[in-house]
Amino acid sequence: MKVTDIERIVVDVPFTPRQQEITTQSVSTVYNWSILELCRVTTDTGHIGWGETVIHYTYGRVTDEGINRVLGANPAKLMNDDSLGAGLQMALFDVVGQILEVPVYELLGMKVRDDPPISWWSIDASPENWAAEAEEAVKHGYTSFKNKPRPWWDIVKQVDEISKVVPTDFKLDLDPNGSFRNDETAIPIMSKLIQYDNVAMFETPIPQEDIPGNKKIRQAIDRPIAMHFGSPAYLTSVQNQVCDGYVIGGGKSTVMRQGLLSGEAEMPFWLQLVGNGLTTTWAAHLGAVLTHASWPAITCVNLYSHHLLQKPVEVNNGSQKVPDAPGLGVAVNEDAVEKYRVSPEELRGFQQKNECYIHPKPEIIYTVVYPNGKRLNMAGQGLNYFNKDHVPAQAEGTRLEIWFNDGSKAWQNLHQRVQENPILD
């Protein structure tokens, strides 16, 4: 068997209406995750495999060099090479599974679960929007929700609003991305949050390299602490007991290696493989064979208004059934692919500037309003400024105001002033 053709298709799949609002107004660039590159691999056996890459969020993009290596080659010989990039590697596993008439999980190892757990996800948002997302998650069969505490929102209020609209056994996994700064700052915040039964675990409350601080947090907080695998080094994290489990992502070989090491240390983990329907299905196959992938996977499939599959991903009781059909076991909705395909003319415009297709950044002034009346105006500098102790890591009553470019001189003047550094009134 040989690969005879590889088509790369860029699509732009709209987010759900609420996620369009959340991600457009967020300080992050998550709104560009709607842009996917699909890989359609054809072999001389007549089989077709599909894979996808979130171009602006991935461990590895598909390159021309990788395409040239795969064309004319046996897909089974190259499919374990993570350097091929997310979409191409996924498509090779899909097509090899179809040719051999086995599901992808049988190419990966021994299946240990039929229904890998999966979580809802959102970037930072108002308490009201997070609560609405949590309600939506429950309606769609999810039992957990991973979200992003940020210093420009009151995390206690956010959690409180969610707790009012979800069952008592619905779980929240909170990921401050290190923004709780240190153990002295983090422990009081986290102590308030664990008074809510819905709060299940924390990911990276403070920088992961702070080994003494993370050990103190683990001793003080009665909830599991997760860290991205490899920081600190695996043996260091196990020997110092700085966390209860891991976040694992990357290509197939990386995920399998880290998953097996986690299993040897008896450490659970969640898979973090961000993408739409194809990626979510790929994650289910990996989660089906990795013994300690017992925490709910993060794929962010709930962001998308269409999964690009003939049958959308279904979640029941917090889990997704791994397909038993050959390959990935799902059929791509090619009508939807054509509907959301980015035109060649648009792509050429970016390629001429040596850039990847991207949405323009929204023109916004973000104003953090503190309970004492102070206002911090910024242009979206993110966590870097906040992590330098300029302002509180968390303050109850804090909220974020959004000011879109309205063409006024006042907006233009303030926007220009906050480009380099935020301004505290």
C-alpha cells in the first residue's frame, strides 16, 4: 500500500453563538481556533483517511516537507512519526486502520475502556456566560467543565454562578495557568473555592517550576492538582510529589510514551488534544488504550457549531463511545467541508505575505474594574503583566469591561496609550 495523494483543505468553522461572543471578547486568541486544516490522504488501495489540525493551536503543523515524505510511501511505516504534524499523522492512522479493517485503537494497544471521559471547555468569560455554558454542557451529556480563572474576573463569583445551575455532582476543573502566583496567594483563593462541592481539581495554580510552593498547595488543598507533563521533569515531579496527575498532549508517540510513564507512577491524566470532530474521535481512540487516561479529555469540540462529521460527536454521562468501525470509525461530512472551506484566493493573499490564514485581532480596550473603584485599562497584554505583582492575583468583586473601537477620539487616544503597558487609573 502506498499514499498516492494528499489534499490539504483549510476550513473556517464558526463557533457556537455564545462562544463567538466569549472568544471574541476574551484577551486570548482562541477565536482563531475555528481555522482548521484538513488532510485527505488517498492510497493505491482506494482507501481515504482524514485528519485535522487547529492551525493556530497545535503541537505541530503539517509541512510541505512532511507531505513530500509521505507521498509514495507506505503509510504504516510513517504513521508513528509525530513530526508529520497533527492532521497528517491522524489521517495515516485512519487510512491504515481502514486498509487492515481494524479500528485505530487496535493499532495503538489493548483497549481498556469503551467510553473515555470527555469535558466541556471554555476560555475566561463573565460569570453569566460561564453559567450558561455549564447549563449547555449538562444538556449535552457532559458531567465536567474545564475553564480558565483569570485575574480580571472574580473566580469565586464565577464558580458560585455555575453552582446554582448544575447538579451537585457536576465537576469544575479550574486552570489558572499559574496566575495564582505563589502558595501564599494561591492557598487562600483555593480554600474559598473548595468550599464548593463542584470544584473537582486545579491545573497549574502557580508556576510549575515552583516545587516548594506546589508541595505546600498540595498539602493544604483537598483537591487533586494537575500539571503539564514534563515541567518539572517527570522524575522530579514524581519524587517530590508536586502533583496528583498530568495534562498530556502532542503526537501519537509522545502521548503514548507519557501516558505509559504516568501509568507506571500510578498518576491519572487528561488528554489535551484540541480540535473538532476528527480530533475528538482520535482522542477517544487514545483514551481507550491508555490505562490512566481517567480524567476527562479536553478537545474543545463544544466550541464548534458543526463537527464536520456525518454524525456529530455524542456525549453520554460524561463519556464518548470509541468507534469500533475501521480507522477512526467516523465519516466526514464533505458537504460541510465545502461549505466552510476557505477560498484559494483568500489563502493566496496570506501566502504572498508568508503568513498563515488568520482572523484580524478585534480592536478592544479591556478595562479591569476593581471593587475599590480602580480601573486598569489594557490592550490585551494577558497574564504577563498580572503575574508581576502589579495588581491583585484575584480580588472578589473584580469584573472586566469591554470597549470596542467606536471610532471616537477618546477610544483612539486611550488605545494608543495602553499598547505598551496597561494604565491603572
